Amino acid sequence: MGFDGYEKAISCLGPGDVVLLVTPPAFRWVQFGYAIEKGINVFMEKPITVDGPSTRKMLELAKKSEEKNLKVGVGLMCRHCKARQELHDRIKDGQIGDVLELRAYRMAGPTGSAATGPKPENMSSELLYQISRFHGFLWASGGGFSDFLIHNIDESCWMKDAWPVQADGSGGRHYRGDSVDQNFDSYSVEYTFADGTKMFLRGRTIPGCRQKFASFAHGTKGLAVISTSAHHPAKSRIYKGYNETDENLVWAYPQPEPNPYQLEWEDLINAIRNDQPYNEVRRGAEASLVTSMGRMAAHTGQIITYDEMLNCKQEFAPDVDKLTMESPAPVIARADGSYPVPLPGILKNREY
């Protein structure tokens, strides 16, 4: 079909229709721009940007889509979760006091295509190989960090009603086997908000280790469990004090919960049918940028601020809108078949 296939697909649609932009994130701004040109409503998967330059492009496109009154959903479905919404309201009402600290975890085995083996001998196109294993390549997806940790980052910042202003991180590559991708296997990031409070994020994709997929908010009066069972059900709840015991339980969202994967679509379609304002692009771009900020901090070994990430000059996939089937891949394999990786402390202002 070719790299211009999205144009053919979108051109088939008309007023009131919705296009799903679910290719690797590197192509998101390109395809979104064409959808805006054609006046088509959009649902786009997260993350919607992977670096500073693509975020700047997406923020400009957000303005254009708003001017056209397009309805645009972004796949951060946790924002549509009824349990998390009620928890957010309760935190705003002061039920855990002032938020002092946030903790977020996604620690599991290899996820998606983040652990990528060498290109198969029977696959001739280096570019198509990288796209097919997009979690393994920073240009295509922002890597495993951006694609999988963005949900915990977004839901935690939501409870704070703020984005962090800087990040300080670390990480490493461990039992690599024949994997040739650009990812670290473990990440640890300390985010700082403007008021000095912290969010601590931990990510890991190493087999055989203890798994944890949850987010928490600590307040002066108690503890809020934002999510504790992956994305759904959230099982959101509040405790007095900081021990998760039955006697300390103050509130828990009743089970079963409505599915946020369904709710995000109901919200988008209702907005289209009733012509209500609905555009999640700016928030999606900001969540993607904050995620990239933590990733770059870990990959460089430097403190990275929000503004530094937004204005970062490294563009992972320049001219991605001009790719053809004959184009070279945006990142080139080394002689041993592996790819450039982050070098913290050595490469300080770029990720590879």
C-alpha cells in the first residue's frame, strides 16, 4: 500500500467519520495533519509524540484541529475510568490532604517488541523491519519507556493536576541475549513538580523478577491507590495513614468497574453526535513530552527540564513524512547488527 496509504484511507471518509491513527507513533503528526486538512475526526493511540520536535509539531496541529472543531480522542483511556475520576474528585476535595508524593510502577517481563532480535535473513527491508518491531527503536515509538510507562505517568500527574518541571533518571541494560534494540531493561526516574513535590517512577522488563503495575498518591492525611491491577480494573481506594490494611480503608470504588477502553470511545462518539467540544491533543502531547523528559533523563544521565525537552534539537526521525519503501531506516545498524544505544554521561544532550 505504501507510506501514502493513510492519505487514500482518510480521503475515503466524510463528515462525521473517524479515522484511527494507530501506526507507530513516529507517523502520528504526519497522519494527523492530513486528517485535519480533510476535516476528519480522529482517534489516535498514545504516545502521540516521541521527542521535542514532534511535540512542537503536534501542539501546532492541536490548535488547527480546535479551529476546525474536530473531535479528537487520545488513547490515554485511564482518564475515562470512572474509578480514577471519582478518586481524583476525592483528592481535590482534600480527602488525603495535600499531595506530597506520587509513586508509579510498571515492572514486568519483556513487553511488546521492546526486546528485539536481529533482522530475519529473509526480510530485505531494514526500514520495514524496524517498523514491525517499533518498540525496539526510539525513532519509531520513543521505545518501551514511552509506549508503556506513559499511562502511569499520566494518571499520576492527573491526581496532582500538574505536569513535572524536571526529571532526573537512571537505567541500564542487563541480560540482553541476542536482543539488538535501543531500550534499557530498567528505568528509575524522579520527577519534580513546581512546588517541589516528587513523583517516583520505576519501570522494568526483565524476566523472572517480581512484577508490579500500580500507581499511588501520598497525602498529609493518607494514601490513595490510583490503580493497582494494570489499566482495568483500577481498584482505586483511599486509606487513612499509609498502610494498606482493611482497618485503614476509608473508601473503595465498587466493583465491577465500567471498562475505560469502552468509555473513551463512548465519550468521543457522543461528542461527535452532539457536536460538543472534544479535543485531547494538547493533553496527550504534554503527557507524551513529560514521558520523553523522563526517558531522556535516564538515557543521558542529566537533569532534563520540561522546557529543555520541548526545545530539544534531536529529532529521532527527520523527514519521516517523506519516507518511501526505498528509504533508508532512520537508525542504521552497526557492523555486529546491533543499534546505537544511549550512553549516559557520555552523550549528554542527545539520546543516541
